[in-house]
Amino acid sequence: MAAERRKRATPRAAAGAAAITLALLAGCGPQESAQPASGFTESNPDGMHGAVLAEQYVAPGTTLTATDGSDYSLTQDTTAPLTLVFFGYTRCPDICQIVMADLASALTRLDEEDRSKVDVLLVTSDPARDDPAALREYLDRFNPEFEGLTGDLEKIVAAANELGVAIEKGAKMPSGGYEVSHGTQIVAIDERDRSPIVWTEGTSPAQLAEDLTALLDQQESSPAS
């Protein structure tokens, strides 16, 4: 968890070119509905509910700012067996709230041991308005152990792209704010800084919990070298 983050001595695996592109964005707007991500290559030999990636993403070594104001690296600080990463923002009126609630519900379905092995990160796609305090207040509604990251927008967009997530600033709203369009998939990062699986928005908490249990069991039976 965030309070237990530690620096690893092992450098992250060398980044490879991501061959998978997730082209569709979902607009977080009051009159728009989410579209599932598509256009990527997947393999589901074990009947997983998420998309098991034939070519895994490599987590970028991006350093952002956590809700306590400290630096947080997407490689050195993602030390849990599984870290679930979602790019969204606190003013998103629909999709982000649903996904965060689903993640919170999924974790309650795990036993205590498995739950301790899963971290959740919300990386804001709207850093101009989502400072650490805003992220902390938002995440506490779902699970106080969830962590939020903010920082330079260009760095966030680049990190999202490395993980197959597109982010775009959307239309200006009558209130003076603006929508932020972003991919709605949940990306898992393991201890090797690789992403073995993604889940599209709409995956149920029960399905997420089943996949998480299976992934953790696989890690235990085949520990990373």
C-alpha cells in the first residue's frame, strides 16, 4: 500500500515497443456513454474475463506525485504483486466513479491475504484541477488505501500511451469547465513492471475478483525469476 512503498534495487525491464493500440476513447460527459476498448491482440487460454495480452505492455519509469505529496514511480513504487492502474479524473460524472466503485467492490471479494497483494492507482487525466488533496478526498470515498497520482500533463499522457490508454482534452462545457476523454480500461502491472492483462470498463466486480485470484495463484505457483 502507499504507506508501505519501498524502493527496489532491481532496475525495470528494458522497455519494448508496444504493439497493441487501444484506439477508442470514452468521453466522461453527461450525455455520452462508455465504449469498450478495442483493437488489441489478446489471448485468453485460462478463460479470464480480462484481455490477457499476447504482447505485454512495459510500465514506464514515470515519476508523478502521490496524494501525500511524495514522488511515486510507476516502476520503483509499484511493488505489490499486482497494481491496478486506471486513468481518470475526479470531476468525471459517470465512468470513473463506476470503475472506482467496481474496483473497491472487487477487493472486498478477495480474502485478506490476496487483498493485501493488490494496490490500486488512479492517475488523473486532469492534473490542472486534480491536485493531491482533491485526489485524496475523492479516493477516500471508495477505499482509503487507493492511491492517486498527479503531475505534468505531458508526462501523464506519455505514461498512459505506454500502457495503451489514450487521453484527450474534450469539449468545453457551459459551466466553463471541460470534458476529458480517456480510455476506460484497467491495466494491471506486476512485480516485473509488465502488464499481463487489461479489463475493459463494464467488467463486473465479481469477474475482476475471479481474475485477480487466478493471477495471484499463478504468481504463487510460478514466481518471477
